[in-house]
Amino acid sequence: MARVRLRISMSLDGYVAGPSQSVKDPIGIGGMRLHEWVFPLAAWRSMQGMEGGEVNDSTRIVEESVANVGATVMGRNMFGGGPGPWSLETPWNGWWGDNPPYHHPVFVLTHHERPPLALEGGTTFHFVTQGPEAALDAARRAAGTQDVMVAGGALAAQQYLAKGAVDEMDISLVPILLGAGERLFEGLGADLHGLKLVRTIAAADVTHLKYAR
Amino acid sequence: MARVRLRISMSLDGYVAGPSQSVKDPIGIGGMRLHEWVFPLAAWRSMQGMEGGEVNDSTRIVEESVANVGATVMGRNMFGGGPGPWSLETPWNGWWGDNPPYHHPVFVLTHHERPPLALEGGTTFHFVTQGPEAALDAARRAAGTQDVMVAGGALAAQQYLAKGAVDEMDISLVPILLGAGERLFEGLGADLHGLKLVRTIAAADVTHLKYAR
């Protein structure tokens, strides 16, 4: 049965992005520190077309994050390009270059219409203006028997967590403070909608917490 | 060398107490859920004079929490009795009965003077009105070569974390949301003052994260 999965890196103080997000700091000031555990990994480097790298307890997390994923949903901020209508003269085509690491349909939550953007390697960005449920429905259809990944950011993740739409949640808890920015668990109340801690992996400089129903 | 240690249970969304703390809900609504991992343990039960109980991966955490501790510092809310001057007619003597589980001097941060309160089993509560530094100094002197434990609540812990006064921090991360209440990491900025993750214990329904310099 296809699942809706969320995986995200979070600081000890609960932030999934630092303050003052911008083109210079896409994940906010200090936000890149949330992802430093992934960059040395061979599993991650090979996805970017790079050789070499480490194999450690986090390798499994990276491998799982792309296994059996048929579609991705993300918020407008994660796709980037700033708020407001899309510029068609100098279009923003995401952070990931000509060959994004998704290789499947990606549904971007936005208030502003835009035609689909087909890039290399099988990644097509679809811009959905009818809200989070419509985006998830479209992603489920596109994924077929495979899973849908909710990629973030905080607001997109919160919308699906609040609806109880998330079947699996992988939180990579990074032992740092960001002090400000966007918290994952904000305005969600006390209801985890049946998600329970099912696995803890103590890796180098990061603790991977898996929640499932 | 004597250390200043903080150990505290925290929800996945960062709360160390739920909302609306009261005599009925000393740790706020839902706050007792933060401590459910400890109640079945033989190590904890024996401290309360009870027999039986479980031994599991959390046992070590409970044993460590009382080992080599010569004094404790806590905030007024953790000692309880409501805000404002102490009533001398119907004095509040803490939550723990005639024989509190400390068995050493406990320094309570308060704005209101009160004579020391000596209870059974070696626990004496000292009420310190000169601020957190004075309380910590007094606790260090009382502890001698042993450690000082910062017991909480959130505000007391924050005051010592902000000063970089904490040498070891044990966070028992409980896989629940409280949704509201008091967060441990609030207003502390991004500085962990050299504290690094040094140990992760994946126990039943709780993940113990140890930070040290």
C-alpha cells in the first residue's frame, strides 16, 4: 500500500530552517548545518554524480529516502524563487540545476499558476494552486503503487501532519541549536495521529527517529 | 572535577512542561506523559521505596541521574506552591512528602525569602533570593567534590544554559507532542556553549541524548 512519507532534518530546538531565508541562504541563516551529516555520504554523493564518500549509519537513511518514491510534494519556499507571481521572463527553475535529484513528478504548492516545468532525468515540476489536498491527490495518482514524499518546508509538512495524512515520518535530529527560523512542530497541537516511534538510529552527529502508524 | 549537570525529559516538539500548570497538573496538562518511561523502572521504584519493576535500556539513565550528585538547583515552579510570598501558616513543603528523593541540599530559586526547610532523609531546601548565580555558587559549595544537578523547570534550565554553566546535559526525548507549555530551548539563540552529542540510547518509547563538552 502506497504511503505518504515525510523526511526532514530538525535541530535540537525544533527548527527545520534558520531565520532570514533568501537566495543566499535558501534554508535560512545556519540552516545548512542541518544537512551537514548527509554531504560526506557516498550514497548522497552518487546521487549528485560524484564519486567517493563515506559509508556509515546514516547511509541507510539516504538510501531509504529515495527508495520506492513515485512523487514528491513540496512548498513554494522549498522550490524557491521568492513569493508572488512567477516571472516568465527570467523564470526560477528550482535550486537543483538542469537535472534535479527527484527523477519523478514533483508537485509544488503555490498560489500562482504556472505551466509544468519538465527538466532532465525525469523530473517534472507541477504547480498546484488548488491547495494541499489537491496536490497530495495528484501526487498519489502520479506515484501509483509507490510512495509520496512530502519534502518540506515547515509549512507544507505542517499542513499534512495536521490532517493526519502522513503515514511515516523520518526526523533526522541534528545536535545543534538554530535559535530562530521555522519550527516543524508549531501549531499542531498534541495529536500525532497515531504516529509512534518505531526506530532510532544513532549515527555520527545525527539521530534518526522513524515514526510510523 | 565537579560538573554542573542538567537532565530533563522533553517532548518531540520541545516542551518540558505542558500548558496550565497547577496543583492538579504540576507539569501542566499532559506533562506527566513526559515521565511515563521512568515509572515502570525498578531503579526508579526503589528510590520511592517500592519493590519490583522493569530493567531496560533506560535503567542506566535513572541510575546515572542520582550518582555523584551532591546538590540540586531548581526553579520556584518546580518546587511548587504557586507564585508570590510563602505562606507561613500553611507552608508548601514541595511535592515530595516528608522524605523527598534528593537526600542532599536543594537550592530553590525564588524572589521571596524563607528559612531553610529540613525534611527527612537528608534533604534540606534552601531558598535563594540573590539569583541563579548565587544559587549555583551555594550548590557548588554544598556539593564539594560531587556534581550539581539542575533539576528544572524550563526557566531555571534556560538561565544556566544561557550562561554556559552546564557541563553535561541529558535530554530524554519522548516521542509525543504536547502542543503547548514551556519549551526548553526558547530564547537561547544558537549557542550550545561547546556541548556536543556524545551518546544516544534508544530505549523503549524514549531516546536518551547525552551532551557534554
